Amino acid sequence: MAPVRAVWSRGRQHAQERADGDEDVVVRQYRYLLSTATLDALEKVHEEVVVGMSDADRRALLGGLSDAFATGRHVEVVEHRKIAHLIAAGGHRHTRAWLDSLDPMFARRLAEKALDSEAAFGRLNGYAYWDGVSQEPVEDPGPNDGFDPGANRYRADADPRFNQGGGIGGGG
């Protein structure tokens, strides 16, 4: 395991990060992409990458998903979009867990393909100013990360017309 050093960043509590010299530059750029891109953008990047992979490589991705996030066992190697979605959601949610679940050489190949994808174009603009600290792992689900149990559920109070006298259609 690589040496660990303490890092302070923008008001965050003490975060544990690997020393910069020990991380492959390509993997670090991929980690930046995972940390900063939107979920939709990450899905497009990974769809492009997964489509071009062999079945053996897709099995390795599914194995990594299973190890890191205990998911993916229900997905077949031919289901490119599902694999891409799980990688995007999990990798964005906990970047280190995703990368640590992969063989280092495979992680580098994945990183190269992701960074070379058309969907990743222009997404490294802030990399030069990045402090290298990945976001803290998310404990609670967010509305856009694919893990929100309340996503797409209708809430009666979401429509302001319900709160007006007479409800929808007037008549009150």
C-alpha cells in the first residue's frame, strides 16, 4: 500500500491522501474527472469506454464494482449502459474505493481510455489548479447520483398549485 499523508483543503476536515509522487499521473487525472464531472458526463465517458472493451475487461469492471460497492452481480457483460452507469455513480460517489478495487495496470488502461474518450474532451480544464483531494465519501444518497431511494417519486407538495385555495382547477 502506498504511503499516506495528511492533507488540509478548503475547510475540510483532515483527509487521508496518498503522497502525490506515488500516484500515476493518468490515474490522477481520471480521479479528477470522476471527482468533478457530472454523473451524465461520466456515464457518457464510460459508455464510450465500455463498448470498446473485451468481455474479459468488462468482467474485470463488474468484479471491481462488486468489490467496491457490492453491486453489479445482476448485470451481464453485454449491458454496456448499465455497467457505465454503475461505474459513473459509484466512481463519482467514492473515487478511491473504485480505483482501489481495480488492478493498478487495469486502472491505468481504464483511465487512459476514459481520458481519450470524446465525451471527456474539455473536462480537465481545472486540473492544473486541483489540490488532489478527492471528495469525501458520500454517506447519504444525493438526488443525482443514482442511489437516491426517493428519486422520481411524486410529492404532493411539490406543485405550488396544491397549496392555493381550491387546489388545482380552482373551485374553492
